Amino acid sequence: MSRVNITVPDEVIIRAKAAGLNVSRVATSALLEELDRRSKIDALDANLAELERELGPISVEEGAAAAAWVDGVVSGSDARTASRRRSA
């Protein structure tokens, strides 16, 4: 195991200790989640680059439609996402 120093606001440490959290365990978990998230982004970027090489770049309209879809998913207003949430 490696030992590292991290800087955390006093208020956060006070609350974490009061909640009985193991700060090292929580920090390790957060780091693993971030590494996994970045790995998924890298894989998606590689996949999108491959699609662009095979099919060419997307049009402005397709880009706008994709951005609108993402905004809907992030805000929770996408009909397909909302439907899946209701049925779960």
C-alpha cells in the first residue's frame, strides 16, 4: 500500500469522521470510480473515432440532435429514459 497526502476541507473531514467513514476507503473507492469513468470515456472516444473513419463526420443537424438528446438525458426529460425509469 502507498501512503499519500490529500487536502480536504476541514468541514468535510469533520463530517466524514462524525459519520464514521473510513476516509482512505472512500478516497480509494472514488479514485477507482474516476479511473473507470475515464476508461469508459476513452473507449467511447475510440469507438466514435472509428465510426467517423468508417462513415465520415456527422452533419451539423445530427450533432445538434445528439446534443439535444444528451441534454434531455442529463436533465431527465428524455422520453426513453423516463420510460425506463418508470418501468424499473
